[in-house]
Amino acid sequence: MPTYRVQLTDGTQRTVDALRVRADSRSLLLENRTAGVWSPVLCLGLDQVSRVQRRLNESDGSWTWLTESVPSAVTGIKSWA
């Protein structure tokens, strides 16, 4: 199962195992699937997240953290005029 490390804007970090990461306009969700149902492992506001990294396991037993792109938080409604 993939391991993710989330760096928060307050300087702390959370490390969780999750099968997928998704985001909407305001939230970042890390989720697992059990019996065909996706359920959140960690849910944070995008304004709380500064960086998300995924751990890549090497064949020699070491690992590397790869930085994933995270959308920025939406602060208002944009109209496409």
C-alpha cells in the first residue's frame, strides 16, 4: 500500500497509508478501499496543506520521497466570462 507524507502549513507532518489521493476545490482526501467502498483515511483543507509526498520503495530496501502536485485552495468563485 502506498505511503504518503503530508506537510502542513503549521510545520507539522502526517504520514498515512492510502490507496489514492484526490482533491476537490477545498479539500485533500487520502482514501482506502474496503469491500468496494472508498473511505477517507485523512481529510484536510487545501489551505492547511503545503506539500504531499509519496514514498517510492527501491529494490535495495531504501526509499525516496517524491513530491506530488497539490491544487491550490479556492478562495472564491471564479466565473468564466
